[in-house]
Amino acid sequence: MACRVRLECIYLIEPLGESEEQRQHKNYVELMLDDQTTPQQLVKYLVGRGITIKRFEIAKPPLNEIFIKVVGKKDE
């Protein structure tokens, strides 16, 4: 199951894979991990590259995103 992660770090990070979605906000980066990438793998990847993590949060999708997924499934 895909996971959404919010991350505040000192350096900008490069996407881990082609299917990963990355949104840059003012004070943090939001990543949508693919089904093959776990939050633990992300932390290991970042720490291994010397990136200092100031905040790490596994986040729930916003309600509008859930609504779109539910409505989209009914139309199919």
C-alpha cells in the first residue's frame, strides 16, 4: 500500500523512484511513496546520504484526495 510522508530536512532531496510523487511546500517536502518503498527505507536512504532530517511524519491523505478516489471508482 502506498504511503504519504511529510519531511522537513536541510537539503533538497532527489526522488527515489519514477513512481514517487514529490511536492515542495514552504517548510517541508511531501512524498507519496510507491508500493515498494517503505518509510524506513526512505529514512535509511536520506541518512545514508548525510541529509539531516528535522521532522519526519507519516501523513494521511487529504479528504479531497480520498473523495476523488472514491468518486472516480464509482464512475468506472
